[in-house]
Amino acid sequence: MERIFRRKLYYRLLEWKRVQNGKTAILIEGARRVGKSTLVEQFAKNEYESYILIDFNEASNEVKSLFGNLMDKDYIFLQLQALYNVVLKERKSVIVFDEVQNCPLARQAIKYLVKDGRYDYIETGSLISIKKNTKDITLPSEEERITLYPMDYEEFRWALGDETSVPLLRTFYENKLPLDKAHRDKMRDFRLYMLVGGMPQAVNAYLETNNFSMVDLAKRGIIKIYQDDFQKLDPTGRLETLFMEIPSQLSQTNNRYKPYAVLGEVGEDKLMEFMRDLEDSKTTLFSYHSNDPNVGMSLTKNISKYKIFCADTGLFVTLAFWDKDHTENVIYQKLLNDKLSTNLGYVYENVIAQMLAASGNKLFYYTWPKDATHNYEIDFLLSRGSKIYPIEVKSSGYNTHASLDAFCEKFSHIVDRRYLIYTKDLRKDRETLLLPVYMSPFL
């Protein structure tokens, strides 16, 4: 049984429908299998009197060719109603262009269809073929773009039938209270999220079978889809390799992703293209080095110095154990019970990146020399108003924070709050707030 999960982006779509009232189309971007089509169809079904969903993955040439000539819109709408056997009602119906990257003409037509004003338009698109397929067309300015990320921690808890945990955690966070006896359970709940991840298929597999092997199988299926997509874009396999190497690059202590170590010789321009493709695919999250930490960090980001995370930590865990053709249940059980000896620092760093991005933050980090052989490193920098919040992530209960202290001294004029995110309960250490990892969505 394929469940339909509740997603926060649904409320964003409601707001768009109410405020814009047909004046713009909305394009939902996101990685493959992240749940875009399901969300949009559910929205169309619930919020409109009728809808037509055109899946351009399988639409006939007859349907695609309708968008080649926009002179007679009445004809287009009549044909669509006949082909899909749906009656469209003015201002009460929506037309969905699913996987719109496969029909550039439909994407271009949005401008004129929106102007026509009879119906609402929602588009979904995945992977960079959107870019590749639109170089010869005029992109519509009448289009809002939003990203659907994998399910965040609260959406994951909703899927498990738990509506109360996250609001409760928020209350504890806002009052800066430790959870005491409940902390261990909350950490275990959170590790479950790290292992399953937020891809609807994997969450569904967990709910159906309660078996980590089946969850792992679902995740491997998704990764294979990504590999195929990367292969189509780059038959040499280099793009795919950059993606597959994310865990090993993060687990090394070299502060950043080293693409030349992964690919060997590659031209600067080609490398930039690969990185753009990886970032646009939404399967990854890039965190850029800020050369001068300040409020406008986008202005001082170093585009040749970055870390790459997986957009979904569940997929990241599977990638980390990719050397076997499946990840045994025992590894999952040990991870869940916090008994696996590998240094899991990089998994925690990945999940914090995922949660910060899902809350709407751009990702930046900062390193600077400590002595001849060591660096200080701040894992994440958030800008808030005219100040910044530095964040250090620890995969243990380890609560020293030398980098944070050094950073706050060096940039005292712009630092407001400082955080160490770790696996123990909430507490204060002078100016630093030590936060359990499950509270990071509230930052």
C-alpha cells in the first residue's frame, strides 16, 4: 500500500493559491522520488473542483504537440479535456504539468496560459534536465519556484503517527530546559530518522515491514535511479562518481570535498559544470566556505571550496555502506542503539545540514589555521538579522568547543548566539548552548 504522507509544502501551496489567485504558476523542484507528484496530485484533488494532470514522462506526442502553437487556447483546452476526459471549470480547475522538463514547449507556454487566466498551473520538475532542455526557450517570469526536500524530522514523526513529540521538543528548546529521563528515548527516535531518512518510499517500506533490510532495499533503488540520471547527463561516469563518493569525502578530516582526489585530471570548466549539475539535481546540499563571515555570506562565499552533503541522510547511510550489495540489519540495529564503532561524526554533520536546509537556511562553514598543521573549523554559520550564529557539531557527548571559543573571540562583534550540537541533553556552558541534535530544526 502506497501511503500519502502529510507535507508542510502543502500549506505553502494553499497560500500560493489564495494570494496569487491565478496570477502566477508555481514550479515545485526537488530530487527524484522526493514526493512531488504525490503532493501535487493530492493538492489538486482536494483544493479544486477538477484537475488535469499531464505526466510528461508518458504523455503522447499528441498532447505535447498542443503546446507548439498557442494562438488558439480554446482549442488546446478542448483537446486536453477530451484527451483526459475531464471538464475544466474557469477559476476552479488546475492543470498540472508533471515532470515538465520533458516538454520544454509546455514550460514556455506557461507565460501565455497564466496570462489567459482561466485556470491555475502547477509544474513539477526534477533533475537538471530542466536546465539542459530549456536553453532554447524563454523561461516564464510568471513562475514561482519552491523546493520540496525529503521529509523533515517533524514530517517523519507525523508519518509514524506522532503529532506531539516535535511541538514538545520546541517547548523545551524555547524554555532552554533539559529533557532528563526522556532524552535517551528522543535520541533513539532521532537515530531512527537518520537511518530511514525522509524519502517517502523508504518511510513507506519501514511502516510496511518494520524491517531495515527492506528499507535499505528501497533506498538502494532510489540511489540506482540517481545513478542512471547522472549517467544520462555524463556517460563518462564522473558525475555519478562525485555523488557516490560523498560519504568517504566527508569522513576524511580535510575540511572539504576534494574533487580532484576523486576524479583525477579534469578541466576547471568541466568540473564547474559537474558541480552545477550536482547542486541543481537537488540530490545534494552544498555548504560553501565563507571567506569573511558576516551577514551577507553569499557575497564572500568561496565557490571553489565546499563540502557536499546528501540531501537525505537515510540515503547517505546507505551510500556509506555501499561496498556491500545490501546493508545488514545488524548494522542498522547497532546504529540505532548507538553501538557501532565507526566514527559517525559525518552522519551527524549530514543530518544537521539536511535539517538546516529544510528550514530555509543556506549552508556556510569557516576554517582558519590554528597552528602549522591544524585548523579550527566552524561547521555551520547561520545569519540572523545583523548577527551570525556559529555552530559546531559533535557526534558524541563530547562537549569541548575550542573552535567555537576561538571563533567567537575572533569575530566577537558579529556573533550573537553560539551553539554546540551533540548527542547529550541540553545544557549551558557559559555563553555556549549545548543542544541535543534533535533540537537543531528550531535554530
